[in-house]
Amino acid sequence: GAVVSQHPSRVICKSGTSVKIECRSLDFQATTMFWYRQFPKQSLMLMATSNEGSKATYEQGVEKDKFLINHASLTLSTLTVTSAHPEDSSFYICSARPYVATANTEAFFGQGTRLTVV
Amino acid sequence: RKEVEQDPGPFNVPEGATVAFNCTYSNSASQSFFWYRQDCRKEPKLLMSVYSSGNEDGRFTAQLNRASQYISLLIRDSKLSDSATYLCVVNGGSYIPTFGRGTSLIVHP
């Protein structure tokens, strides 16, 4: 299956600092990438949909100025958590959709990033 | 009503047992359906797609009932290694995957 690489896998940062998470599709072009957040014992909640070359579409309740998404190329999307606070501590996962996708195309996930804000 | 609903469990079963999970979805226009498996602190991995005719992969059987808007996953002869969280995923408009909260399965000796 297609490979999506997410980096870093784990990060601990101080409150008030910013953290950048990268998501790369290694063997396919991804016009669309999804960013999810998962709190303990909760489901993956879609934060935003990122389309190459255009502004991301954020889900209701997700602050676009706090979670900056850049999808500058067909193989790379980044999520920057700005001015992180302890309540931002969570598991962040990206998912990429191939350039040619249908309704039956599965989602390909990165390995996830566990963010801890202290 | 949530878009995709699952019983969170946990389902605690002995090895060799048969266990079934259900998932309901609210969007009747949903186009495709999947079961993913997620191990603790790991990313979800595709277990199987779900087709209207039902499909089977070894010990796993998935069924879709469009009229009632639910999908199911049956696991036969449970193994210890089946312990995980099983996520129901529905592709709605624009093929955006929507996840249920997952059903936790614990298989014990």
C-alpha cells in the first residue's frame, strides 16, 4: 500500500512555543491531506482538510490561526501548532488521499505525532 | 446524532470466541465503508473494506446494510493478537473519512 511518513513521532515542548509536524506521501501524489486529532479513548476527530496550493478547510471549532496548515506541494503538508498549551497535548495524525481517488479509496495514514505540552 | 456511532466496549472475550461489532452512520449518501484496526498509540491500519454483498477475509467478515445504515464486523476464533480498537470509517461527501470512536476488544487467555 501507499506510504505516508509523519515526523516527528513524539515531541515535548514548553507551553507557549510552536511545533511543526510534517506529513509526506512517499510514493504517490496527494492532492488532499487530512489532519486528525485524537484524545485518549476518543475517536479521531477531523481538524482540517488540506488541498495542495489552496487554503485549508477547517472543521467547526478548530482555530485556523492556532493550527496553521500548509500544503505547498503534492507530497508535503505541514501542521504547525502555534503557542501550544497543555490542552493541545494529543495524538495528531495525518492522512493522505492519492491524486486519483474514488469513494472506495482507503485512507493512508502517517504514523502519528504524540505532542506533549508542559 | 453523531455521524458514525460505535459501542466503545470494551468487549472482553476468551480466546477462540466469536465477537461482533456494529456501527451505525447517519448520512444516507455515504458511499464507502471500512473497518480499521488501531493498536495503542499507533496509527489506524486498514482491516477491510465493506461491500454491500458482504465480504470475508479469513476469520473476519464484514457486512453492510444500507437500508438500516449500519455495518458490522464479525471476528471468529479470536486470538490474543486481535486485542485492539476497531474503528468504523465512513466515506461521505468529497470522500472525507469520518471515524467512529472505536470499539475496544480485549482477548484473554
